[in-house]
Amino acid sequence: MEGQELPYVLIDYIGGKHGVYEDHIEFLEKYFHLITMKEYLENKKLLGKKIRAVYMWYQKPVISEELLQNLPNLKIVASSGVGIDHLDLNLLSSYGVKLSNTPFAVSTDTADFGMALMLASSRRLVEGHQMAISPDTEYFPADWLGAEVSGATLGIVGMGTIGYKVAQRAKAFEMKILYHNRNQRTKEEESAVGAIYCKKIDDLLQQSDFVLLSVKLTPQTHRLIGKRELELMKPTATLINISRGLVVDQDALVEALQNKTVKAAALDVTYPEPLPRDHPLLKMKNVIITPHIGSATKKTRRLMMENMMESIQAGLSGLPIPNEVLL
Amino acid sequence: MFRSKTFSLLKPISLMSGQPRLAYKCIHPAIASHGHRCHRRSVDARERYKSCPGSAGGRTISAPQTKIMAEEELPGVLILDIGGTHGVLENLAVLLKKHFCLITMKEFLENKKEMSKKIQSVFVFECRPTIDQELLESLPNLKVIGNSGVGVDHLDLKMIANFGIKVTNTPHAVADSTADMGMALMLASARRLVEGCQIALSPDTKYFAVDWLGVEVTRATLGIIGMGNIGYKVAQRARAFNMRILYHNRNQRKEEEEAVGAHYCEKMEDLLQQSDFVMLVVNLTPETHKLIGKKELGLMKPTATLINISRGAVIDQDALVEALQNKIVRAAALDVTYPEPLPRDHPLLKLNNIIITPHIGTATVQALRMMAEEAIANMLAVLNGQPIPSEVFPK
């Protein structure tokens, strides 16, 4: 009985490798009548008119023009995570559909993960672990060294919520912090983390021991880091990417790593994900790749889910939408 | 930077040039005709030793003034070897040579009579050379053992003290890099970084599952067992992650508590029961041997992670294996084990909820350099009769 009064919300599927988490369903079903894509496709005529929101979990279900045409009462798409580069914003806008994301839920974990990658890379943690457990290891050589994080220079490209949280953490390691951003932050924000603005990205690239990318992917940031930028970096520098794979020209990165133009890379994101299994990046000793887990903790995923629920509720009630992405 | 007069027997050497070890020897005993004489050099007052260019910004440890020695020899320092698998790194040997005449174990053993009198100090690097009674008996002029690193559990302090020899360590040089390593291990373990990397690289990986999760570090509770120099720096770093910080220490550190927002747990049990991450930063002594055993692991949360950057023997390793296998604790991240390396069939190596690193807490170019500088400063202080910055006393 209750199910008929709750708003109909479209999801891709439940559980499995890509679905909405099973342990989130109970919570969501308090507020929504969830319709899976399978159920919708089996009964398009009836369900199409009832669906008023899409709960997009990890970019699924995919929103096509056809889908929008068949969901005449769709008011809002709630997208998990902060990135919206997978969405056609013009398309949504043309159908009068609103959009929300979850920028704040992901910010802390992603900043933590940026620090994790920087530390793991500089101290060669993955290589070290492999040596420690390898069946061939007989002793630990004395000349096996990494590089310090403490006191080194970190250049943050993109000082939004995530980038700023990275700066807050890096400060405790007594790092010198440079940042490049579309806009300079306020003096208070800068001095709170000891960050120095680099209007030109070149200045940041030339001085940094670690270059961390925390921009969002837009046409302007597509291939922001290419051959020229990599050559501006110190040969002892490490590139860390926690934004999107396409922010980096991957072929240029492969070349730069092979030629020792830069020392190492640590990438939570690539293009595509996963990389083809024969991709050169997978074979390089000085590269750490992780499977896009910047926000992959139980608490954060739950918080994302709750945020999305709130955005959908507000969108359907005509109230101001938390975390709305203005189209 | 480094200039020295060299014997005509030796070619001029450049720093970190990869020259063979022979280039650094003072003189080959077989060639010496009238005894071993180290070249001397005159130095100006106080020199500051900067870290390598492009490295961690400008942290230095200054060496004490080296007196201009008129026709006197530089004091001899015994080291295991230069280069090779366990020897002093070549660029560190260069630092030692500014103030000492370097004598390797091989040179010493080949000419004990001559060398034994020269040796006033021993530079112990990565626990070598081994200091035993026999060695000490054969070094009548030995005044100081300068250890590279802060841990001295590999030294028999009582025995050494009985010979009237001082022991020094390098607590300041190790602190930042070891604290960094503790944070690296905590973050890597919590976020399953090593496992994730394996998935990202595995030839079998076809997709990235979205329900593959780790645990949060920000706002979690970190329990630091041992709040000395290193433990305090860990607390400073953890604070920036908004962690709730508990600590257990022999003594409470009231003044510093506020600066890092740390809460003192007089009873270690309280810390164990409340922490999401337990980090061991004690030194190894009879009191801390097997400090973490079955009971302590049982007190920890089943969702907790144990991180060890102190010494392997602080943990009862068999109890840890059991605890990890039975999910009494979630995971462990160890930079240190007992022994190092572990036997290749050790159960710890087979677990998937463990990260082990090869004792690399201070394995950075910058840290090793600072450790050598700090050890040199300590050894020279002893030999010059000056206040000793970091002397270690037996209990």
C-alpha cells in the first residue's frame, strides 16, 4: 500500500558488480518506490509516466534522449559522486530536468586518497611490499631508497573543495604548497594552509616535487597535462591524478615516464577504466594505478546515497535542491 | 662542496660518482711504508651541511667545528664496508671522510695491530658491524659507537658501557620520514591501496567493481602507542586528517597534548578498545617486547588496523597471524618484522589483509644523509669532549 504513494525512482539494478548497494536499499525504499531498468523496460508504457526521478549510481543508468522522451514526468537526476563529465548537460537542460551531484560527501575521502597516493609513490610502498613478500627476497638492500614527502613542494592543480582539503593535510607534513586555480582563493584561505597562488600553471609545474590534479573534467581541462606540461616538471617530480583520466594526455605521460622526463606517476583515474590489459602504463615500475577508489569507503558511499535521496526529495517537492548542478 | 687533498695514490674523486670503493680508502695497507696516515684538511669554522638539491627544503643538521689539526691524524671510524649489500652508502661515506679516517672491517681484520689503535669510533649503519665483546676488546681506543638510526635494540648497551664506551643515536634525523611512513601505511591499509593496485594491473581485470570499499581515515580514531619524537610527529600529521588522537606513553605529555589534540590513555587497554587504527611507535626494550599479544589484539575492534613502525619484536607475531586469520582485527601494516626479512614460508606473507614493507621507515635520500650528519655530530662531540646531543644510556 505504502509503495503506491511513494514517488517512482528509476535505478539501474541492485547489487552485483555495478548496482545500487543492497544495504542501501532498505533506506531508499523508505522514501521511494524503486524501479529497476529491467522492470521499466518490461512495462514501459505504465512505468514511463510514473518515474519522476533517476537515481544514477556510478553513471548508471545511462541517460539517453530516448529515455528522456519516454519519461515525461522526470524532474530530477541525482548523480553519485562529484564528476558530471559523463552527462550531457545540454540534453538534460533541454528537457527541463534538474541535476544534482554529491561534491561534499566525496571530498574528504578523495583528499585522503590523494595523500595516500603521494605517500605510497614517494616511499615506493607498493614496490616495497612486493619485495617484502616475494619468494625471491633474501635480504633487504641498504641502498633501496625513496624520497621524502615532509618538507617537499606540492603543487595542487585545481583548488576546489578536494584540492583545499589536500592542502590542509599536506600542511601538517610541512610541505610547501603551491596551487593553480581558475580563481585565486581568499587571503585567509591561503594563509590557513600556507598555499601560494601560481597564476601560471608553468610556475607551479617547474617548482613542484609533487603535482596533484584535482580539477574537474571540462573541455578546458581536457588534456591539461600534456607533453609540454610534463617537460616543465622536474625530472624528480611525481604526477598524482585524482581527478579524471582525460585531464592527462596518457600517451604523453607514457613517453615522459619512459624517458625519465618525470620520475613517477600515481593514478586513481585513467581513460578508459580499466585500461586495456596491454597498456604500457600497466608495466611500469614507477607507476601506481588504483581502480578509481577515491571515495570508496562505506561511510562515504552511504553519505552519498543519503545526499542523493535528499536532492531527489527536494527536487520532487519543488524545494531548493541541495547539491544542485545548475545547467 | 667537498674538497680534500688526496694522496697521489688516489685519483680525485667526485661525489656520488659511482667510483669503485677503492677510491675512498685512505691508503692501502700494502702500499703504506711508514704507517697509516690519513690526509688532513683544514676547515673553516662551522660548516652547514645542506641536503641534496631538489630535496626536502633546507633542513640541516650542522656539524660541530672541526679543529684545524696540525700534523695530527683524523680520528679513525670503523664501518662495515662502503657500498655493496649492507655497506655504508657511498655518498654517506663521503660525509664521514670529512671528519674521520674510514676503516672498513676488512681493512681492520687484515691489519688489526695497526688499525686497532686508530679506531676511536664505530659508525653502525643498518645494525652493522655487529658489536660484540671480542670486537670491543680489540679496540683499546674506542670511545664512541655512533648509531645511524634511533633504535639501539641491536646493541648490548650494558656490555658497551662496561668498556667505558659511549653510545649515541639519531632521534631527530629519523622523525619526519618515519612519521611519514606511519601515515603512508595507515592510509594504504585503510584504503586498500596495494590490493587496489593489484586489481588495476591484473591481466584478469575486466571491470572495476563499485562495491569494493575500504575504511575512512578522516575522523577515525588513531591510538598512538609510544609518543616520543616520532609518535608526536605522527600525531601532528594525523590531526590534519581530523583524526581523534589517543596516546599511551610511559609519561603523559601535558604541554604537547593540546597542540595536537591528543588524549592520554594511562591504560593501554582503553586505547586499544577505542581505536580504529593502533600505531606502535615505541622503542624495543624488555618492557615493550611482545607488548601487543593475543590479549591486546583481542581488545582491539574487529574493524581496527594495527600499524607497526617500531620493531618487529614489539608484536607477538604468531598471535598476530591468528588474529588476522580469524578477523579479530581487520588488517595490519608492518614496516618491521622479526626477523627481517621473514622466512619465505611465513604465514604473514600469505594473508591478503596485510601490507609489509622492507623496513624503509627512514629509507629516503634525505633521511639517510641527516642520520649520517647527526651521527657524525654525536661522535665528534664525544671525541672532542663536548656535550653529547643524543647519548643513549643502558637502563
